[in-house]
Amino acid sequence: MTTALSLGLALTGTIEVLAGAMVLLLLLVFLGVNASVLVLRRRSGEAEGFRVPIVVPVLAIASCLLLLTQVEAEVWRLGIPFLAVAALLAAVAPRRVRRADVETPEDRTTSV
């Protein structure tokens, strides 16, 4: 899957556009990771682990948003279809996990 996506990106334009698309996607990943840090900090009852001051993920989110405003329109046009596919996969994945949790081993052998 990754190879197909990389090949698709490589065939769509110049190396500058490809690099810009990579920057766009990485910024969005960093944005999601830092938002997850904020969510995990709010959960109570979780095991203590690595803790970071709240200002760090907040500043990281702000810097990602600022950098996203600098991404060129051509890069956004190239990256939006990949983001749409990722959003679709993210929406489908929890349903598949719930369905797998409900099935028993006997269900799997009878459905084959």
C-alpha cells in the first residue's frame, strides 16, 4: 500500500511538489500526535508514564498550524485526496475492530 501511494505521489509532479506533500502529511501527523498528548493528559486513572508540560503540545500544535498556512496550493491539491483516503480508512477501522471483537472462534470457522 505504501509503495503504491509513494509511486502515485512520485508520478504526479516534480520533486519539489513531492517534498511539499511529504511536509504537509508530516505536519498533519505531528498535529494529531500533539492533540493526542493533550487528550491523554486529561484521562484519569491511567498509569503514570512520561509527562510533558502542557505548554509543549500546545505550542507544537500552534507551530504546526502556522506552518500549514505556508503550504502551497498545489501541494494541498495533491495531498487532499490522500487525506480523504486516510479519513475513510480511519472511519472504517473501528467498525472492523468492533466486528472482530463480537465474533467468536466458532463464528469464524462456520463462515468460511
